Amino acid sequence: MTTRAATPSVGEPQPAAPSSWPRMALALAGYELRLVLRRGEGLLITIVIPVGVLLVFSAFGPAAAPGTPAGVDRLLPGSISLAVIAASLVSLAISTGYERAYGVLKRLGGSPAGSSVVIAAKTASVAVVELVQIALLVVIAVGLLEFQAGADASAPVVLAALLLGTIAFAGLGLLMAGTLRAEATLALANLLFLLSLVLGGIVLPLERLPAAVAAIASVLPPAALTASLAIGLGTVSGDPTGPLLVLAAWAAGLAVLAARYFRWD
């Protein structure tokens, strides 16, 4: 005995075909961006705090160690680094953690969009937020604080630092969001943000920290990102290979761990 698949009769509504992959990714990315704009605490971390660090510490921050840049020359790379951490670690980790806890990720992963659309949309939204952050910080630094890039400034170094830093911190954020409870992710992400302010060479030069602490901090992603950006912007002289390699190692390791251990439910 054989059966035939039922076919819709004439005039019966046909099921809607799913949109194309790019359209689904763009639509979900737009939704992610709208959520960012609606979260007051998210805007505080991603926009207000990096700008505040740049303005306040450029004018009233602690004096730099001899032979190191002071004022806006030191704070712009640090503020950009902080902005990347805020967008790709803190905001991404917290929002993804709660979406996982509420079952949103599981439903999206099982929808026609699939996990690849979800990942692409979140990546795109983080990139857009970072572009806005960096543009705002550069405009403030150049227009209000009279920042000028150094003679040795290198756009490829800056772009490499931003790319590797984003991958590293996004990997860490997704690893946390995909393995921890949402409340634990929230607490840990904010703690790491505060630690980055101190150990990332952002508001306090590493040279002012105890030698042992500075040595450990220099091989962590926040300080490596800040150092790479400072060299890329020409505010300090040096070879960017070392900090970029540190960033690349963290980016590769954290991305692999996030892909291996991330749970959708």
C-alpha cells in the first residue's frame, strides 16, 4: 500500500517560503541594534563610560610615567579599547546570556534562520556599535582635545587590533553566555569590565602598577589591545608584533572554546 503526500487544493493558502539568508541576517541584525538602543544600561556601558573616560581622565587623570604619553595621546587608545570591550564582551555576553535563559536562542536556532544567521546578526550588530563608538571617540579627541595621530601611525595595525580584539572579547562573551547562568554572566561581565579599566592600561599606565601585576596584565587581552592601538595611532613608538600576537592567540583560543562549549539552551 502506498500513500501520496497531500497537495494543497486550488485556492488553499500556500505556506510562505523563508526569506533569503542575507535578508534574515539583516533583519535580525536590525532587531539586535534596536534592542541595544532600548537598553539604558547598555548605552551607559558602550557609549557614555568610554566617552567619560576619555574626557575626564584626559583632563584630570593621574600623571603618566616618565617617557610615556599623557593626556589624550594615552587616553584615546585606552578609550577605544574600552569601547570594544563594552560592545563585544559586556553587551554581547549579557544580552546573549538572557536570550539563552529565556529560550530565545533555542527557538531562533530551530527556526529557518538557523544558528548561522543568529551568529552573523550578532556579529554585524557588534560591528555597527563599535563603528559608532570609535567615530564618536575620534571626533571628540580631534575636535575637543586636539588629538593628532603620530608620524608612525598605521591604519593596518589599528584595523588588525580592532579585528583581533573584537574576536577575542566576543569569544569570551559568548563562552560566558553559553555556559553560565544569565545572572552569573551579568556579574562576571561587569567585573571584567572594571578590571579592564585597571589592568588594561586604560586609565592607569601599566608602568604605575606593581611589576608582577604589570607583567601579568601585559599578556591579557585588554592591555594587548590598548598597546596595539597606541602603536597603531602613533602615540607610542614600538613594534606592534608582540601585542598583536598576544591578541591573536587569545582570539583563536577563545573563539575555539566558545564554538566548542556554547550551549543554545
